[in-house]
Amino acid sequence: MLVLILAYLGGVLTILSPCILPVLPFVFARSDKPFMRNGLPMLLGMAVTFAGVATLAALGGGWAVHANQYGRIVALVVLAFLGLTLLSTHLAEWLTRPFVVLGNRLSQRSAGDGDSIWGATGLGVATGLLWAPCAGPILGLLLTGAALNGASVQTTLLLLTYAAGAATSLGLALLVGGKVFAVMKRSLGAGEWVRRALGVLVLCGVAAIALGLDTGLLTRVSLASTGGIEQKLINAVRPAPAAAPVRKAGEPLPVEGQMPSLNGATRWLNSAPLTSESLRGKVVLVDFWTYSCINCIRSLPYVRGWAGKYRDHGLVVIGVHAPEFAFEKDPANVARAVKDLGVDYPVALDNDYAIWKGFNNQYWPAHYFIDAQGRIRNHHFGEGDYRESEDVIRLLLTAAGQKNLPGGYISDAHRGVEAAASSDSTRSPETYVGYARAQNFAGGRVAHDDAWDYRAPHALGADQWSLDGRWTVHAENAQSMQPGDGVVYRFRGRDLHLVLGPASGGKPIRFRVTIDGKPPGADHGMDTDADGNGTITAQRLYQLVRQANGSGERLFEIRFLDPGAQAYAFTFG
């Protein structure tokens, strides 16, 4: 229920977003008509259409996205037609005569005055096909959940609730607009001029959407961003991950529940399948991770260290690999990453999120500490607090009867991509390249699953990024189509990482990186040289920048010398 309320409130706030502006003229164009027969059917048609298309798009149905692109073209024609009929009554009579006849047959009443439920619903469907809300935190949360959890009634219900919230705020605006419209007609006698003005606004809205301004320019020039408000609503319903409560010396660890089943694993690496029952008598550390996650990679040296240090003293470490991207579901990719990262303890592939759901987990990385009786006694989400976590391991091992445990703590001196993040709290946020979760994109309209020519702007603001060249943007990645395609990002941070992969054939792809227009030199990352050269050989995280001094704001650019590169997500350290 809380999530439904959150989705509804996020939709209500959409009216404050600049991306709603192009559809407002279509709503106000019928503000002088009875609300129950015109405004309400139009808003219902818009909400249901948006929820249906968004559900299909979120679930990765490429064919549905293509259908929506064609649907947008049809909708633009319909709404341009509406604008022209508002501009000229004579043109309206001439153009609408065939539709009046059709409307008479469908609704058994004249549609010549535009007062038709069928006509209003049709306009709502067209508006729903066109409406592309700015992907704020709440809509991003809903689409991410849809992508992770697959097709379900709950997915559609959440998106429909979001659309209902938007329809509510638009409905209130329509009611108010209707009153204003009526007053202007009575007091000023300007009904025909108001009608023509609405026609001009409708045509301007059609032009804005056709040019991609609804998702490009309007997003960047927003005067009333709702992101901050939405994030506060999310935090109120789903607080940020919190560490386990701080214990006082000698205070026992609480019992947080029984260890869930491990039977949902789709495959095991480095071990035969393990069960919760077979692990009784052992202290168990369950580490949820995925191999392209920078936070997981930075915590991995400690997990590896604990596994080796306490293996002979009753500790069993289990890495539960829960994939974020589709390529991380490939057992061969995971096996290669496990080998390259030096992981020698058991790894359960949780491609169906069965173990993830059993633990009710929400984070990468997440550590669950289980005693010899199979009870969860502590947990930790995210990076950090490694010494406290090792203290918990020692406490559980001692309680299980282990003696003469090795002393000291796992060293914090790690190098390369496994080194701890910088202390700069202003570093750029994790940024996804695929359209399902992309934010801060400054390159104009994004064509879903279609090849498109992008041009990076001459200037980018902090944390803004853009594609440059010919790209096909999919739900979770963007793929370059020709040599010379690039990505630019104005970032802040010591490190810049980008999850990359070659095309489906696996042929290596060369690339070159620049910082502020120059080769990186001493600021190159583990996967680039001083001249900025590197090669994509597998689907994984690549460290492209490590600034030698500080973590100031810089302009990053990567150019792919061969076609087919797939870019997934930026992370920073």
C-alpha cells in the first residue's frame, strides 16, 4: 500500500515537470466541454495507454517499443489534426465530416460538436502514446522494479497508479481551466480567439514532441524540478540502507531470523550445491554481489580475506551472484569473472533472484552473518565498517566453540579498482546509459531501440552526459553503430568507471579516452594507458580514469575506434 501511495504521489507531481508541458494544450483544448463526457474519458484513455506501453517497454519488449514509436507518429497526426480544427471552424467542419458520420454510427449520437465520449477517449489514447514523463526517482524506481521482477499484475498496477496520479493533477487543471475558459468567453467575448490560441498551442505541442523537446530541452531548462521532492517521498517509504545497530561491549547480537533456503540457485561455482541444513554447525557469511558492481568489487578483498583467514576455523563464505545486467546471467561470464577476481569460495548463481527474495535483500553488496544454529545475527549493506564486520565473524566463531583465532584485521591497503573510494562526497552519481534508468542526459531526444544520430552539446553542466555519433539505445545499454562514436560526461571524482562490452560476436573493440580534451597521462585508469588507449575484450567494468591528484570536475570523453561497443553504466570513486 505504501508503494502504491508513493507511485500515486509521484504521478501527481508530474504536472510540475517540464515534460508534461507539451500535452497540456491537448488537455485544455477540451476545457469548455462537459468534464464527465470529455475530460474524464480523455484522462482515463491517457492513463491506461501510458501504463500499458510503459509496462511493455519496462519488460524489455523491443517490439512494443517499436510499436510505440509508430504509435507516436499516428498520435502526432491525430493531435495536429485537432490543432487545425481549433484554428478554423470551416476547416473543422470540412475535415471532421467523415468522422462525424463514424461517430454517429459508434455512439448513436452526433459528434459534430466534439462532445463525444469516443472522441475524447481516442484523444486520451493519442496523448498516452505521446506522453514521455521525465524519469524522476519514483518512475525510475517503478521501471527498475518492473525490469527486475518481470511481468506481473503488480507491475501494471504500479504504473497505472502513477498514471492515475498524473491524470488527477491534470483533471484538476482541466476543471480550473474550464472555469477560466468560460469566464473569458462571457466577459471578453473572445471565444473564437481563445479557440485559435489553443489551436496554436496544440500545434506547438505537436512540434515540440516531434522534435524531441519534451525529453530533451525541456528537461534541461526545467524551472520546477520534482526530483528532490520525489526522493524525499522515496526515503520516507524506503529509507536509505542502514548498518546494523551499534552494539555496546559485551552486548549479545540479536537474532534477525532463520537463514533462508539456498535451493533457488541456478548453478554453483567452486562447490557442489549447498543447503541451509548442510551448513548447520558452521558460521556462514552470505555476500550478495554482482561482478560489474564497483561497490561489490571494492568490498571483495575483505570478503576474500575473511574466507581465507577463517576457513580452517569454521567459517563458510558464500557469494550469491545476483545479476544487474543481462550479460551477468551468462554462467561463462560469471565463471570468468570469478577466476579473474580471485574468488575461490562457493558462488551461487541467483539468476532468478530466488535467494535474493528469500533474504528480502535490496542492495549490492549486502553481507549477512549467520551463526552455527542457522540464525541471521547481523547484516551490513554497502561498503565500509569492515573491522566491525570482522569482529562479528570472530564473535560468532567463538560462540561456536572455535579457539585460537588468528588476530588482527584484513588490511585496508588495496590497489587498482579494488582500492577504497575517495572521501569526496560530491562525486558524480552512478549513471545508467540505457533508457530505462538514464538520468542527466543532455543529448536531446532518445530514440528507443532505433539507430539515431546524436550530437553532444558544446557545453555540459556538472554530472551531465551525452552520446555523440550514431547509437542504438536499448533499455539497459547503448550500442555504437560506427567508428568514431563517443560518450562525453562532465564528472567529479577520483575514479571513473564504465561498464562496457563488445558486440554479440565478441570481437575486441579499441577505444581512446581524453580528459579535458587531452590524453589522460598520469590520470589514466587500470584499463587505459597514458595516451588513453584501451580495448574492450569482455563484458565487465573498466576503470578508465584515476586522477593522480584530487577529484576535481573534469570533462571525460571516450571514442570507440571500432563499431559495436555496448555501454551500460558509469560509476565513480
